[in-house]
Amino acid sequence: MIAEKLQALRNYMASKNLDAFIIPSTDPHQSEYVADYWKLREYFSGFTGSAGTLVVTQKIAGLWTDSRYFLQFEDECANSEVTLCKQSIPHAPEHVAWLCDLLEEKSVIGVDYRQFSKAQIDYILSHTKEKHIALQNEPHFAKEIWTDRPSLPNFTVDIHPLEFSGETTASKLTKVQEEIEKQNADYYLFSSLDEVAWLFNIRSRDVDFTPLVTAYAFVGKTNTILFCNTNRFSQNAITIFEKLNITIKDYDTIATLLPEITQNKVVLTDASSLNYACFNGINGQLIYKNSLVKELKAIKNEVEILGTKNCMLKDGVALTKFFIWLEKELEKRAISEYEIGRKLDSFRQQQEYYTGESFAAIVGYQGNGAIIHYTAPEEGSAMVKNEGILLVDSGAQYKDGTTDITRTIWLGGTPSEKIKTAYTGVLKGYIELEQLQFPLGTTGAQIDAFARVHLWKNGLNYPHGTGHGIGCFGMVHEPAQGFATGATTARGTTPHLANQLTTIEPGCYVTNEFGIRTENIVVSKEVNQTEFGTFLGFEPLTLCYIDTELLAIETLTIDEKRWLNEYHQTVLDKLSPLLNEDEKQWLAQKCKAL
């Protein structure tokens, strides 16, 4: 099937005199997760991971992705001509230099300008000019090939109420309009779906696991245009927006209206999210700035933080009930990884304001836990027994917040010293980073190593960042702050500020043996003021026990034991009032002091 799709693409390329084609994972908004309509890379490669780029020539089909997905690729593309090209750095455009080196002079590369940001096209052009390689916009290349392609989302758009957002759309627009005045501009164009959702306090279900709306926002000094199909809004929503001088125009009309409304105007935008098709449609002057909305929404207000804390209570109850069920059920039978994921979701469904998972649950038994972005198939997933190790990484979307948690548990038998060493190193690393006090403005790359140092001492490591920002009924992976080893990603270079929500999630993975990860959501806060400035620290918000059976307890320091005991006491104190007596007793045993 993949061979037939690739041949059809190559036939199209030949008809257009194209020597290569680049197909990324993104949509016109540079989204991490995309609507089914935009899953072109998946369609032509068979690889379902959320990150990767497919490069096709008449002889080669290469898929560039990073180490989080290597095992997944080998599983999904084992019988395909698509070749894995291993990226050394996540999200790095390593395919560009490779392709330009491969192609002859004056070759032509096909792309869909809508799927590439202005910054990405500039990067490609910087490599193609030496050989005079041309880019050719081909927005309809899949039309005759993907004949049953899903339609663009057209779900109802909901207004996200003030009781959950904590700030009105009018207030948020005022901040943007003040920036427009400050920069002597006329408009601010926003393309990222999470930024549009936050700015207008709107939500929908256009993207799996993420309550976003497919739209562009064009904010002016006194009036604003929201490019999103009008039939998706209730009359009440339209009336609310009209009072704020917000006009709704159909999504596709941006292509024809952008040249007209930007004529001789100054437009602010973010080059990392502005797609190249929109860039070509702007007739005025462009000023590139890091998105103001991205910066504003990274700082959570009191309502958002309180909502997140409420979510952690609900999630903690659901997880406690789930782990009790799992322990009891495994005494009677083996359970598939897939069923375990569905059962966890069923416990969350019982909680107030639950709307769905925040990503596909990762339930990895034994060696499957080493596949970092593993998704258990409905048919043929591993059968979990009352023995060995299980990694469960999951999250939920509630109207008052978003959750993301990983726990690794021991199901029975005697764990090896290798597993205990890795598990203990991961927990030590988590505690080390979570307890860190650091100056305001410290970047993720500066402090990522604190989560790894105890693993490094034993020759261990993990091939992913240590944490990411998280939204409030928004994206589970929210730009831009986080923790990463290098200075090539936003998570590595973005300064940490107070009142940001971030995950801390060190891990350790051994192929075909086990995967270990411990993850909590934390909120940053001011903890000290000295002559050297303001210092920040983290407060853990996630409420779920940490399995102690896998710990090499004798290697824990007094402070590490104190942290674990205090954390477990907090979990017990906050969740117990929401549990029945049997559940309380079970949790008390899991949270027993060391």
C-alpha cells in the first residue's frame, strides 16, 4: 500500500518536473498534533509518530525523526521501502543539507508552502542557493492520490468561560493592541492554534487530544478578524464577538483577503509560526517578533493555577482507583496494554469537567516501555501479567486544566539490580531538579543536567528533554519553557519565570528490557530574594503515589527520603477525603513512610 502511494507521488513529481518532495508532519499553523486532513506524512510513509519529515526522490524515500521514535519506526515501517534517517537532535532540519548535497544543480523541490513556516523556508533557501535549486509550491499534490482524504474539521466552537480562563478576551486583546501601538504597527497576525484559542477564549475539538480551533487571528488597533468558518459559531458567540469588534470570516478567505487588508500596512507576526503561503500573501511591511501571546499565556493566572490544582485532585482520584483495579484484576487474569489504557480513561471519565485524554496513553509492559512514544494497538498489544515492570504515561483534558503524569510500577517478582539502579537514578534526578533553587531567568538548558546527574554516575541517560510547558485546557506540550540538553530548542533557551506550569520527567530505557519514567507537573514560584536577585523554585502539583518497590532505598540520602515521605503524605492528605475506606487504606500502604 505504501509502495503504491509513493509511486503515485513519484508519478506526480515526474509530471511536474520535480526532483524531490518534502512532506513535514505539520499543518498551516505549525501544530504538533494535527487534524486528520493534514496527516500527509503519515499517509505517504506509514509512520504515525508525531514528529518526522519525509523526503521523497525517484529513488529514495527517507524519514527523518529522532531517537524517541526509532523503535516505533522499525515496528511500523519494517516492510516498507521508507528508510529511517536518524536525527541526532529532535526537530532539527538535518534532511535539508542531505537533500541539497544529493540533488544536481538547478533541481526542483516540491513543497506545500502552507505546511512550512517563513523561518523554515528561509532555512531551506539558504542551503539551495549554492546549487541554484528551486522550491516549487505544490498545495494540491495529494488531491488525485489521497482520494478519501478526511475533510477539514467543522465542529462547533465553544466559548471558554471566565471561571476557567481567569481573563476576558477584551483584556487579552487590549494587551495585544498595546503592543501594536508600541511597535508602530497596524496589525498583529497570529497563526498558532493554541495562541488563537487562548486569545479569544475559544475551544473545540479539531485536533485529537487538544481542544483547539482551526483559525487565524488578525488583530488590529480597533477591530479584529477571526478567520474561522462562521457556521461553527452560535449566534450568541457571534454577538459576543461583535461587541468586541471581532468579525468572523470563513477560514479559507484569508488567502484572498490578506493581500487586500495588508496593503501598505505594518504587520507584526512570529516567523516561526507564519506559514509561507500567508507570508507571500502579505502586501505590507512585516515585523518579526516572538509571539506576544505565547509569552502571555505561559504565565498562568490565579484561576488557571487553581483550576490545575483542582484537576490534579480529580486525576489523583482516578489514578488511585485505576491502580487499585489493576492490582486486583491482575491477580485473576492477564490484561492487554490496550485494555489497561481504556480502563484508566474510564476512571477519568467519572471526574467533573472531563473532556478526553490529553494524548494517547502510553502503556508499555516490559520492553515496550522502552519505546518512548509507544501506543498499544487494540489488536495484538502485549498481555500484562502479575510480574515485571509497567510504564504508564497518560493525561487528561478537563475544562479547568490539563494533566500529564507518568508512573512506573512493579507488578511482581524480584526486580533486578539493573532496574533498581535505573529507577532510583530517575527518582533522584526528579527530586534534584524539583528541589532546585535558581535565579529568575535561568534557561532549561542550564538546569537540565540536574535531572540526569544521578543516572550519569551509573553510565545511564535518556534521549529526550526533561520537561515541557503545559497548558490549561490547552496543549499538553505548550511552548516555550521546559528542560532540554542543548540550546537548539525553545525548551533549552527560554528563561523560566514565576507561575509557569512545566513537567519534570526524567527516564531510562533499555531496548527490549524496560522503560522507566517518573513525571509530575510543577508550578514555578518565587522562593527567595537576595542581593543577587530573585530566585525561583518548583511546587509539585501532581498527586499520585510513587512506587517504592523498585527503589534501592539504601542509596537514598536523608533529604531524598524526607522529600518522598513528605510528598506521599501530601498525596494521602489531599486524596483521602475523596476516597472510600478501602481505597484510603490501600493508598496509605502505598504512601507508607520509608
